[in-house]
Amino acid sequence: MHLLIDGQALQTSSSRLRGIGRYASNLLRGLAVVRPSWRIEVVQNSALTPIAADNLHGLPVLSFQTPLPPHMDHCDINERYYADWLTAQGADAVMVPSFCEGWDAVLPSFCGPRPRLFAIVHDLIPLLYPEHYLTDLVARRWYAQRFRQLLGCDALMSNSEATACDVRTLGGAAAPPVVNIGGAGDPLFSPLLPSEFAARSREIRKRFSLQREFLLYVGAPDYRKNLQGAIRAFASLPEQCRANLDLAVVCRMKPAEREAVQNWANQAGVASALRLICSADDEDLRALYLMCRLFFFPSLYEGLGLPVLEALNCGAPVVTSDRSSLPEYAGPHSWLCDPTSPQVMAHVLQQALAEPLEARRHGRQQFARTYSWEKTADHACAVMERILKRRGNPVRRRRRLAWVVPLTRSSRPITEHVAESMPLLAERFDIEVIAASAPLEIPDKLARHHLILTAGEVPTRHAALPYDMFLYQLSPLPKHRELYDLLRWYPGLIVLRDFSLGDLRRLIESRVLPSQGEEAFASILGVLVDTAKARRLVRSATKIPVECFADTSAGWIEQAILRHEQSDGPWRSFAMRCLADRGEEADSILSSWAALRVQGQQHLASRRTELFSTRPESAAML
């Protein structure tokens, strides 16, 4: 078994120092332990901070370099290139530990045959709280693209049953099988020897001004972490209860965020008890878990909630939220509360503080130890093994057509012809209409049955839900610039109606169509006409494949799509669009990229395993 693991969760500034990075590192260690016979390689992005050796656990590293510099405008080409680069390595499977890395990461965007693809889903919080995390159009589009890529995997592995349920609910019928493989606390978070603990606690108390007992909060200053709710809950404790208590907040913060947190504490009347710890390493955090009176984690939503397991491993009493994954990982020896009510949280905190610190320490630690990274890694391997062994027929989807039509008053006869012709194709294809004109005049018959887009919306729509073929409805005289601009970048079939020999000659003279002595333009893949006479006319004037618009046209279009795919036409037209402004550099990139694609397809063809992604009928198979 040859497995490639995308390592960018261990490189990006948004993940490598947070829970997702910790999860990825420990998962790598677990995989190396439970499958020593596998060939596992970690792929790093050469444009990012190199992966720390401590996070690799002896696994070898491959470096990937994008063809164009990292930039939002280059995301599409870099992600497609990365996918082909991964395929060319000849691996049986690719695992992506985090599909929702930031703008600086390059996630693979596969198109066509590929290795088996697996991903870890940590949460879908932006979709659950869009008003806080997807507040602008750019962010919404970016996350939607990531979610679509995620749903294109052969199987997904979640860090909790709560996350798995979210994927099934929000992904709907498009979701692949989702299996909960769980997670665990980092082995570092465990008790110290008594002598070492005494020395560490003295040093920690002095450094962080923790002279009294304290409640410990670990999180971030973002909405779902509910830091303001934690401060309000602490303030809602009876005065005699918090007379000898501090609230220690471990949280990386910018100066403005720190000021906001201090203002919250001032407004709640507990500023004197607030201890902000903005810089703490793992050893500091371990000592704080061991020293605290209890660990308070009132998060509104977590995919896993690693701090809860870390605190339990250290024996700390835990008060946490009664929602998302937290009840799964808090276990029977923790207290649960409603994180939206400071009064309810304060009441539960009182109950927890009333119980002696040592009362259920052993039970808490025993529960936390039921989770291990070896178990998580073994579950992940089992999912991949079962998917790789499965053989089945590829799931066939309906092909998608984009029919580019001039929708103006003067082109009404053409529009009516399109409306009449569509039922012949709609039984086999999903058809969307692209308006190659302005102003628009849209017939009700088209508007009722088909999505209508403008030419300017095509790039975004095609990237989100690619069209298998473009149909261009030409008028006798080239009038609509938008139509010809699209034809330049999106190869397809042209549709001719009511054309005379003179009209045809004018199209050839204007170089829209090639003559008999010329090679067909790369952008024109064939011609559809409305009569047998027109078919004979076109065949006499040009070498382009031509067919009559009749009952057989759907099959002919299907064959044209297959020819285009077999010639790697969709990739080439995509690459040419992306590299249009790169000059001579484009030839070099296209040459190396084409070689990568040939190498990848040779690897896939040499294997007996199924080439295409397939989906089981239910996750019960796993």
C-alpha cells in the first residue's frame, strides 16, 4: 500500500500551531505505528514553512512546487496541477488531513481518473454559523469550493460522530461515506512526578501571577469559543464562591483582542480575577491542566474538542458544553451545561466546585485513555483498505451542457428553435442556457425549465459545476461578441440553423469555420445543423464533423464529449485559459504538466484496481 498524505495542515499559519495541526501530527505517528509495512510519504508545499521534523515521526517527505506563484488568482491552475502531480507519484491513495486550509494552501482538485482520495473532516462550523464566518462573497465562494472538493472524495473520516452527522446532513445525497475515526489527546498531557510537579507549579504561579486557585479556560477570541460567555458565567458565580478564585484564560490574542477581553471582564466586574496568558507552550499548558481547580470549556461548537481530552488526561475536573462533539469526549465524569446561559453555566460550575478535586480523578483519566492515536489510525487504515478492495461500476452522472444563445428580440427565431430543440436533449442531459447578448429577452419556455446565466457568470459556474460540452447557437452573421469570446476559451459544438451557402461562406471567410483545406480549429469540435440538406452543405465546405439535429443527436453529442475527453481536451482548454497571459512561460508549464498527466495515467492504467471513484450505497459497508 502506497499512501501519500498532504502535509499542509502542518505548514499553514492557521493550523500548524492549533488543534488541526496537533491532530495531523498525532495521526501521522499513529499511522506509522499501526501500518509499518505501508509506504507512507508526506507531501509538503515548498512555498510554505517546512514541516517540523518532530511532526513527521520518521516518515519521508516529498516537496511539491506550484507552477505559478501562490496567489488567489492562481488557485485553479495550482490546484489542478497539484492533483496531477499527486497522480503521477503512482500512489494507491491520497489522504488530505484538512481540506479547509487557508488561501496559502494548495488543495488538490482532481479531474478524471485518479488514486483513491480520502480526507479528514474536522468540522463544518462555517456552514453552521455563516453569519460569523462567511460574511463576504469571496469567503463564501472559497468555502463552497472546498466543500465541493470534500464531497468528491471516495470516503471521509470524521473526528467525531457529531461531525459525521453534520457532513451527512449538509452534504445530503452528494456526501460520500463518512466514518467516525475519533481522535485522542496528545500523549504529552499526562501527570508529572510529584517532585517535578511541585517545582513546575511554583514557577508557573510566579510567571503567570496565579497565587490563588483558578478555573482554566483554553481557546481563542472567536465567536464559537465563547470566551465572553465564560467570563459572564464566572461573574455569575456567587461572590463567596469566587472570592478565592481566578479565571486563567490561555489564548493567543492580538492587542485589540486583548483589550476587548479586558473590557468584557471590566463590564462583568471580574477584571481583578482575570489572568490573561497569551503565550504558553505545551509544557506550560500541561502544568496548567494539572494545577487548575477545574477546566472550563463552554464552546458553542467543536468538531472534536481536544482540550477536553487533554484536561481529562491530566485528571482535571471538566465543565463543558452539552452540544456538538463535547458530550462524546467529556464522558461520564464531566459536567455538561448550556453554553448560551451564564446563569446555567454558573450553577453547573458551583456543582463541580462542590465536589472534592480528587473525587473522580482516576475515572476521568481512565475514560480519556480509552482514546488513542493508534486506535484512530487503525480505524482510518481500515476505511482506506475496504475502499481500495471494493470493486464496482463507476457511478454515471448526467452530462451537463451549456447552450450559448443570443437572447435578443432580433434573434427570436433562433431562440424559438432552441426552445423547440431542447426537449430532444433534456432527456439525457442537464442543460443550462448562457445568454450571449445584452439586453436580454428571455422566452418563458426557456426560463421555466432551464437556468439562464450571463456570459460573465460562466467561469464561476463552470469551476463549480463543470459543463461536459458547450453548444454555440450561431446566427448567420457573427453579431454577438460574447459568444465568440466564450468559444475561444471553451471548446464546443456549434449549432447552425437556416444557413444558406452564402452564410456559410461568410463564416469561413471570417474564419469562424475552417475551409476544406484547413485543419479544424481546436475550439470547434463539431457542427449540428437542422436539415439533411444543411448537413451535405457543411460537409462540402469544411472537414469538421457534422450531424443533423434529430433523434440521434443526443448520442452524437455524447460521442463528441468522449472524443474531447480522450484527447485531454478539457484539461488543455483549462490550462490555456489559465496561462493565457504567461507568454513563453506557458509552453514550458504545459509541456511539463502534460508529461505529468501521461505519467499519472500510465500508473493508473498499470493497476488492476478500479480507475474511477465509486460510491457504495451506504456507509454500512464500512
